[in-house]
Amino acid sequence: MTPYCWFDYKTVIVSGASSGIGKGLVTKLIGEHCCTVIGIGRSEAKMQKLVAELGDNARRFSYYLFDVSVKENWVQFEADLRNAGIRPDLLINNAGILPKFDKFTNYTLEDINHAMQVNFYSSVYSMNALMPLIMESQTPGIVNIASSAALCSLAGTSIYSASKAALKSLTESIREECRGQCYIGLVCPGFTKTDIFANQNTGNESDLSERALQMVSTSCARMVNDIIKGIWKRRSNMVFGIDARLMNNTGKVFGVLIPWASSKVIKMAHLAMFSDVFDEEDEGDPTSAVVREKFKQHIPGRHRMG
Ligand SMILES: NC(=O)c1ccc[n+]([C@@H]2O[C@H](COP(=O)([O-])OP(=O)(O)OC[C@H]3O[C@@H](n4cnc5c(N)ncnc54)[C@H](OP(=O)(O)O)[C@@H]3O)[C@@H](O)[C@H]2O)c1
């Protein structure tokens, strides 16, 4: 058992508990902080695997299977908790998806809506449904897992970055509204080794994308450790991972130059993961001859609406 911590023996809800960062948080909260954890996810098989891995500690774990992007599921979940007399102390909104890296124009409105629902509205619904219950705790807390993409957007990540930036803004505003009443934390992890990249074209292990990803990524165990320590210290905004800190610090100083320079590097390296993002040579690059020529042709005739 680690030295006393404010969430020892508390009841914690973790969404996206069945894999990656969420699964790591569940294991640590139960194993090292004697918490009672209620996990949320969709895959029963993955939850059962977690239960088996928890061994004796599984008695402190229960799970609900539902889609976090559906408002009614959270309303029902809250009613179930109330009926069972369960008063959660801490809510960790961690469930999320990473849409395949692509150009904005290649995403359908359904893709966009889905990413916003899972990455942003799920937290809106969960906080809307659960905040009154959590506020009944002596030590109420809510932690939202955003991303370094909320701090600096790269080409090919428009929808993901937007969904996480929305979550960041929402969290920071709620924090001020709840100051002195409820701890509100925001986590912006950088690349972390989890299954979230399963949809990306990372190629095989010898592929440059895969190697680049491995190089800048933080291990899941390290990320989980940092998140737990941050919550323990009741930190407000937490930026974890070398890549995330770099993007955050250089982004503040150099502004739009960072996404621009990142695009240059990604293009030069021909990363498989971004193969759908920069498919048309020169198009979209403001320094290219093609774009300069188009721009020149466009200037003479101004178009007025109405
Ligand atoms: N890994 C990274 O590099 C990274 C970087 C920055 C931020 N993050 C953020 O960290 C969080 C955790 O990501 P991870 O890397 O641990 O991903 P992961 O290994 O893919 O796990 C995602 C979790 O979210 C759950 N989930 C996804 N969609 C859901 C839905 N509609 N309803 C209910 N549960 C859903 C999954 O459960 P089921 O499969 O059971 O549905 C799974 O437990 C995400 O919010 C992600 O955006 C990750």
C-alpha cells in the first residue's frame, strides 16, 4: 500500500475500462489504492479478461456494458447507481476513439458525428447525469482524458483534435464553476502504446511509421503512473509524454509554425499512417508552385455575395 492518498478506498467510475489506459487505471486504483471501481466499456470479452487478470482484486471491480455516446445509457446508469445506493467519489471519462488519419474532406459527416459523440458528447452526457450524485461525495472529483491533439493540431487529425479541444474547453470552464466544490482534472496524453492505433496504416514493424510511433510513444504503464500521480496531487491540467510536452511548449512559442513544420517532416518521411493525408503532391502546400499559380489566377476577379 502506498502512502495515504485522497482517493484511497473511494468508489471510482472509469469509462473505457476494458483496454489501454483505462484498464491500467482500473488495475492501479484497485491494486494500489484499494478503490472500488465500476468500469464501463462495450466488449464483454475484454472485461472478462480484465476480471481474470485482477485475480482476488476482482471483488472490488464491477462493470457495465454500454455505448458511452448514447445519452440515455448514462441516464439509466445513474438511476441504477442511485437504486443500488452507490455514491461514486471520482469519475474518469477516458473512453475514446482515434479516427483514421485522413484529410478533412475525406471524412463523412457520419465519421465526424461519431467521433464527436464518443470523444466529446460522452463526457457531456456523463457529467450531466452523474455530477449531482458525485457532488454528494465528501471528496468529489472528475477527470477528463483529452489528448495532446487538443493543444496542437496536426494535419490528418482535424476531427480528433477538434473533439479533444472541445473536451478541454468544456473541462476548464466547469473547473472554474466548481472551484472549491469539486476537483476537476484534465489530462492531455501524448502518443501512448495502446490498441487505439489499430485502425491506422502503421504498416509492419519495420515500417518507418511504426518505428517513429514507437520512438515517440510513452508506455501505457508509465502514462497510467503519471495520471494517477497527477490526480493524487489534484493537478488541474496534466500534459504527459515527451511529444505532448514538446508540442505544448513549442506550440505556445511558435504557434502555427509547429503544425506546418510537423507536416513537412511527416511528408518527407512518407509515414504510412499519414498516407491518406498528403496524397496530392504540392496541393495545399502554400509554398508550392501549383498553389502560387492558382492564387495568382484568383486575385483579379473579386467575387461578391448578394
Ligand atoms: N493512446 C494514445 O496515444 C492516446 C493519446 C492521447 C489521448 N488518448 C486518449 O486516452 C483515452 C484512452 O485511450 P487508449 O489509448 O487507452 O485506447 P484503447 O486502448 O483503444 O481503449 C479505448 C477504450 O474506450 C472504450 N470505448 C471506445 N468507444 C466506446 C464507446 N462508444 N462506448 C463505450 N466504450 C468505448 C473501449 O472499450 P470497448 O472496446 O469495450 O468498447 C476501450 O476500453 C482515449 O480517450 C484516447 O483518446 C490516447
